[in-house]
Amino acid sequence: MYTKTINSLFYLIRQGIGHRAAAPFVMGDWQELKELAVRQGVSAVVLDGVGRLPKGQGPEEGLLQEWRQEVRDGFEARYSDYCKVLAQMSKFLSSKGIRMMVLKGYACALDWPRPEHRPCGDIDLWAFGRAQEVEDAVIEGRGIDVTTDRHHYSSFRWWKFLVDNHYTLINTYHHKANLAFEQILEKLAEDDSHSVDLAGERIYLPSPDLHALFLLKHAFSHFVAGDLSLRQVLDWGFHVQAHSSEIDWPRLIEVLDRFGMHRMFNLFNIICVEDLGFAASLFPELRFSPVLKDRVLIEIISPSGASTWKHRLCYRESLWSAFWSRAWGRLLKSSSI
């Protein structure tokens, strides 16, 4: 049911991340494929896959050189700058006695085969409940303007990167059940035993259990809104590949059951296995409807916007209840959603 371009996209992603391709490569329009890869946040790994094609099967030289330049400038150089900023921020905040945990972004990239080929956007910062102190420190110590028009984070710019400084890990006004989910996340976020050294500075990372729940919750909200990408599905696959033996799967599944996320969890898992080539043995279960799985995947590739069927896959509460939760949030802070 997939087009030639979509099949080629998955072939090259699998090749690019070192997974065995499921079928022979048949290419259609290279420009169309490149544009699709860009929209899905996987342009760099698809280019890695192109590099593994036999001679003569790749795009024409002009397009290939353009593509390589975009990856060097938009992925590799930006990732280098991203790491510099993280080290600078950690050094500054640690001088104020504040620990810095990075969610998504850098924490995800470390699990990719080539971290510099994962797109890096905003920096999501968790300061172990000390977000207000972060704001005070950057205003007083760096003269940086801070925007506070969101419920669950404030924002400021450090060099070329926007930093989201989280008061809470998720928006507790987005859905009625989010407050209970937040409490679970914050309990897990007390764990400060996971960190890496970056340019001599300590960067704290989410525990495997915290990041598993956070990545799924974040990705599912994007799916319902109509802007989930394959890059986010890859984030999940690589997290499981790197940390499957560390995740408390029974506890995670119990939480997903409680919040109505279990079916979508299984669909994510099977897309990772069937379409992206991750090993089935990494995942605790793979129960799914093939028809629904294809519908979800097509929705990721070509989103149609918010809809009831997507909401039912990701939330236990009704769409009507979610509407009122968000409406109340807007009344309290107009730019919060």
C-alpha cells in the first residue's frame, strides 16, 4: 500500500542505521524522496543509506553534493555547537549549585549510531525542580531575557539555541490525566545516577524508565496533533535498543494501561520492527492490528490533522474532556498550549 518513494525511504533508513533491508531497492524520484526525508527529520540517516548503495544507484551528483552540504551544515555543525552550549550551560549552572538534566535531544542522540545525524532543535532542561533558580541565574548572571508565557516551561536563548526550562515535565493542563502522569514522571526524575561527561562538564540524563515514559508521552501527543515524525519513532527504537534490559517493562506497561496508551505503544513497537528493522526480541510485546498499524504509519508520513481515532489510541479520557482541560489552560495562560 506504500508508494515507491515511501518504500525507498524505509529501505535507506534501514541501511543508514545499519539494519538489514527487507526488500530490494527500487528508486523513483530522488528529489521527492529527499524532501520526504527532510520533513521526517531523517535526512542524514537516509544519506547514510545512500552511501551504502551500489555505484550508479544513487542520485545525480548535483543533488548528492547539495544533500551532503545540508547534512554537514544542518546536522553535524549544529550538533557540534549544541554540545558546546550544553557544556557551557552545565558549567554555568553548576557554579550556582544547580544540576542540569537534558531531556530528549542530546539524551536521544547518544543512543543513535551517529549522534550528529540526529536533528537537534531546542534544549529541554530539567533542573530537578529548580526552574525558577535557573531563570534567576540566567537573568542576573548572563543578562538573558526569559519568556514565561507557558504553563510548564519558561524559555530563553543561549547563543543560537532556544532552551525550554521545565517547571513540569509535561503540560498538566493539556489533559485532565496529565497531572497524575506528571507525578509519576517527577518521581522517576529524582534519580540522578545517570550522567555523561561532556567537555569536562557533567550532563545528567533521564533514567531509562523516565525517558521511556517521557518519549512515548511526548510522541503520542505529537501524533494526535498531526506532527509526529519518523525521527521520533527512531528515538524510541534506539532508546529500546540501548536500554531494553534496564527498563522495568511490567511497571511501564502498567502505566500505559492506566492512561490508555498501550495500543499505541504496541503500534510504535511493530513499526520499529517491521519498517525500521529493529530486533523483535528487544520489545516486550508486539500485539497489533496490521490494518491499524498501516493506518498509523501512513498518518505519520502524510498527516491529516487531529482526529477522534488518533485521540482514542493515545488517551483514555474523551476528546471533549481534553478540550475543556485545554480551554481552562488557555484562560489561565493564553500562550500555554
